[in-house]
Amino acid sequence: MSEASTLLKVEDLYVKYRSYWYTYHVLDGVSIRIKPGEKVGLIGESGAGKTTLLKSILRILPPQGRITKGKILYKDINLLRCSKGTLLEIRRKKVGMIFQDPLAALNPVFTIKEQMVDILKYIYKGSNYKKSDLENIALELLREVMLPDPERVLNSYPFQLSGGMRQRVVIAMALASAQELLLADEPTTNLDVTIQAQILKLISNLVEKRRLSMVLVSHALGMVRSMTKRIYVMYGGNIVEEAPSSKLFNEPLHPYTQLLIENAPKIIATKLGEGIKGNPPDYRYPPPGCRFHPRCPYAMDICKKVKPLLIKVNNDRYVACHLYAEKDMIKKLEV
Amino acid sequence: MPKNYLSYLKKIYKSVIFRRAVLSLLSLLGLSLIIFTLARVMPGDPARMALGPRAPEEVVQRYRELLHLNEPLYLQYYYWLRDLFQGKLGISLVSFREVSIDIAEFLPATLELMMLTAIIQIIGTIVFGTLSGSRPGSIIDGALRVFAYIGICIPAFAWALFLQFIFSYQLGWFPPTERISPGISIPRVTGFMTIDALIAGNFNAFVDALWHLFLPSLALALGAMAQEARILRSAMVENISKDYVLTFMSHGLPYRLVYFKYALKPSLVSTIPVMGLDIASLIANAFMVEIIFNWPGLSKFGITAMLRKDLNGIVGVVLVAGLIYTITNIIVDVIITLVDPRIRYGGGGE
Ligand SMILES: Nc1ncnc2c1ncn2[C@@H]1O[C@H](COP(=O)(O)OP(=O)(O)OP(=O)(O)O)[C@@H](O)[C@H]1O
Ligand SMILES: [Mg+2]
């Protein structure tokens, strides 16, 4: 794949969180890439680092979070090196993010109008729009996410709206900025089961209509499968498997992916990975070698010592697991 | 129509602020009873002290009768209350004038001091709290931490002595005492020197009055400001990692707008009550600082009243202080309601 046909490329990304006492080594050499117009899924149980990855891309980690190594290329721009102006420009007009928790993503002490107008003001900076123009754009966006009575919504405070309505507002805001790429971080957590499917359908339609690229994080595996072409599986801050969506579900390769799909909840309300024995890694002292080895039913000696790299097993499938390394490769590594 | 009116009344009755106002009035009444009793059971003969040691006994006796001092306490209180409802606080035993007239003379100086103190305190808190809270661990954050520890340890009167010594007596940048320079005279309208100067159109006097206000206000503001800035800072530190702030980062809003608007306002919700309490307490806390700067405020009247056992004066000063405290608190309640819509619309907890 050539550079030109890649929209976003994350290369070997390391992210740590620092608290007063501890350092949490969360992202541990993550690489992903997205082609223009492509929709990819990102799945993994709670705490795998999915949100951390998405926030790193926009460089909006909280102050405790640090990117310590790696590259984030948006087209040809390295987001870790570029000027502040370029970064702001990309945040305003290229990439939009839907935050995980609709109840937490809107500012509680401002009206929706105030928040949307501020956002739109910077997206349309330099085009001489008046406040009333911006309000009309906001109304139009709210209509697009199928909110009934958008005028009332615009004049409401977040706590006056239901969870589903708030999430639609958040989607409308993200759409304003996502003119090329949408990062959708579990857009349906904390919502009623009935509304979850509606919201995902809405996102799917909007992305289709606007020809956006998308990274979709979700625990609703069925929806991820139908909405994306390719899926990354994340465990403990690593990408452990990458595969075309249908193939991943028909024949998961990584032991973690197998367990994840086996234990996938039948209804989409619960969290992924609930049925898998053991706990996610302690990021303060992550296990050496493969971070999954303490929970892996097939763990071998080498798994405790050597970190498996994401390798190509056949034309479109990649997996990071020693089970799939060629036998002589293992020998070489063990020496 | 009458039904509407009734529901409106009901709404008022239900509003938190109305209830607090009523409750405060009741507690003021309680306060009056306590201070009234205390002032009278303290040893010392107020009539004798007022008239001096050489006044003939029968004159003193007549004076006692005039003040009902020979009657039982509850009757005395009853008379006092009866007068109060006619807007009278009684005759001062020092100035022989209505206490309310005396207080009206001295109170504006204290209120003016309180107001500038509040302004310095609020601006300082917001600027330092936001700057250090939006970049925890930065140099400015470290500096604020040190300043906060110092500020909290040092009481206002010590700041007053320190500032006065350095900036007035050593450097001579600010006047050490009084409200206005000798030689400047402006007609009294409101009793607020700065406002009266503006009314008189005397800009020089306005600046001069501000100059006099600055040091005592700063002395009063510093300690509280240090503490409040720390409180605001920790609320900010918590809020800047919240999604409802990061959302605005993700849309490419300038950092300053995100911090000073979308992180600051939710953080203020927890800071304002503390600020309000500190500002309300100024009415009493200003006493020592007023004395140091020879400020002709409530302290001047209050302290003479205590030393001379001016019964009505003491009760009057305490009550007015209580009233100002109460009013300030109600204003703060209103401000909190304005800042936090969740309270304004009564509910909507997450
Ligand atoms: N500010 C922080 N300080 C310390 N650790 C953090 C911080 N933010 C996140 N983490 C840790 O980083 C890890 C990854 O978190 P992240 O939110 O990226 O996971 P996630 O895959 O999005 O999970 P979920 O499905 O629950 O949203 C978690 O173990 C979390 O505890
Ligand atoms: Mg997450």
C-alpha cells in the first residue's frame, strides 16, 4: 500500500499515563492505518486502550497522558510534529470525534446553542458568518441527526435532554468537524438497548452519505461486523489481530479474539470480554513478553519472554501471536 | 387570574432563595436576643459610664429609667423590639444619637473596603486558579502552591502590617492611613468615597480614594484569594480531563477559550460558595485591618461601643454585621443559581 492512498497512519505508538506514584504503560507500540473512505472497527474489552488510541490521534489526551514514541501521520502531516495552527485546522475541519459517554460529552453549564455556535465559529472561521447563520447551520446539523424539534434542543441545557437526544447532539457536533474522518468511540454506551441500534444505524447512514472514513469502536460486535470492512482487535495496549471483518468472525486466529467472540454477549448492552477468565493487564507492571500470556490457554515459554509482533499470516490477515510464527523463527528467537 | 397569582406565590414560597431569606431573618432575630442579653449581663454600669463618675446619682438613676435598665430583661427586650419595628435601634450612650445614624455614617467605609476586596479576590482567584489549574505542574502552578501556603498561614492583619510597612513607610507608594488625602474634600452623598468623587466629577479625588483603598483591600484579599485559587485549581485539574472539556479541544477551539470558558465555568460551581462565605465574613474580619489603616469604618464605631459599654451601639453593630453577612450570602446564592443551570431549573441530577 502506498503512502498516497493512506488517510491516517499510526506507527508504533507508545502512550503512558503518569500519576503521582505510578506510570501506566498503556499503548505499547500500536500501528493502524486507514485508507480514504474506509471504515475500520476497533474492538477489545474494557481497558484495552481504545479511547486512549483515539484521543492520541487528535492529541487530546488529559495532562497525565503522554505520547512517548511513535508517529501519527494524517495524509503527509505528522501530527506529533506539526505546527499548532495545522493541528487546530485538522481538528476543526478534517477529523471529528464522537465521545464514548453521551452523558459526559456535553458541557453541563452551557446551552447546546452556546456550545455548537462556539464550535461552528472556528470551523467556519474567516467566512464572515453571523451568529444567526451559525445557528442555522447548527439547526441543520440537528435535523440531519433526526432530532425532533431542533429549536427546542438548541435552547436546552444538556440535562434537559434524554441520553439518546444528547448522543444525537454529540454526533451532530462531531459531523461538523468530521469532513474526512470520523472517530466514533463506543457511540452507544450508556444508552437503552433499543436506542443503541438506532444510533449506530444513523451513524452508518451519515458516514455513507458524506463519504467519510471511520474508525468505529463498539462492543456491539454484530454492528461492527456489518458496518466495517476491516477490524483491529486490541488487547492490553497492543493490536493483536487485524483482519477483514467477515473473516475475523468466521475464523478468529488470535486466542484472545477467539475467546472474545465466543463470549460475546448476545444482547449488545453488556461489555465485551466479560466471560474471559482473568483480568486485563496491570498497566503499572505489564506482563513481559506477550501481554496476554497470563490469560492465554495456549501460552508457551516463549510467550513469557518475547513480545510477538504483528505478522502477516496470509494475504490479508495479520496476527501477533507466537502460535503463528514459523517454527524456525521461534527457534531463532529462543537462542 | 387569582389562581395564577396563587401559583406564583407558591413558586416563590418553594424557591430556595426565598426560604433562605426567611430563615436568615429568623436567625437574625435570634442573634439579636443573644447579643442583647450578653451586652446586659456583662459587668459594668452603662448609665454611669455614659454620664461619667461625677454625675449626681439621681441623674444617673433617671437615665437608667429612661433606658429601662431597672426593669426585667424580657421587658427591656420587648421595648427594644417595639422600637426596632419603627426602624429605631435606640440611642447611643456615647454619641447620644440614634445608633442607626451613627452606623450609617461609618458603614459605607467598610462596605467600600469589602467591595474592592471582593473584586481583587475574585479576579485574582480566577486568573491564578485557571492558569495553574489548566497546566498542573507548570512553573505558575508551583508558584501558586507556595503562595497559597504562605497566604493561608498569614492572617489578614499581618498582611496589613507587612504591606503598610513596605509600601507605605518604606517605599512610600501608597498612603498608610485614612480614606482620602488631607485637603481633598468632596460632598458626602452615598458615603462611598469613590462614588461620591465621581458624582462630584472630581476625577483626581476618585483616583486618590482608590489609592487609599488599595492596600487595606489587598491585605484582606490575599489570604482568602490564595485559598480560593487552590480550590479553583483542583476543580480545574479535575475538569480539564473531562470529556465535556476535551470535546472542545477535539473541535480545535483555541486553548484559552476552552480553559477560561468550558473548564472554568463548571469549576466555579464548587468555588463560588467558598468565595461567597469569605466575602461575607469580611464584615467582621475587616475590623483589625481597619484599625491598622485607621479606616473610619464600622470597627471604629464598634470598638468604642464595646469599650464604653454602649448597649444599643453594641447590639446595633452586631446586627448590622449579621444583616450584611446574610445579604451577601443571599446574593451568592443567586449567583450560584445563575452559573449552574441545573440548580436554576430545579433538579436534573445526572
Ligand atoms: N488519566 C488516566 N490516568 C491513569 N490511567 C488512565 C487514565 N486514563 C485511562 N487510563 C487507563 O488506561 C487504560 C486504557 O483506558 P482506555 O480508556 O483507553 O480504555 P478503553 O479501551 O477505551 O476502555 P473502555 O471500553 O472501558 O472505554 C485503562 O486501564 C485506564 O485505567
Ligand atoms: Mg473507551
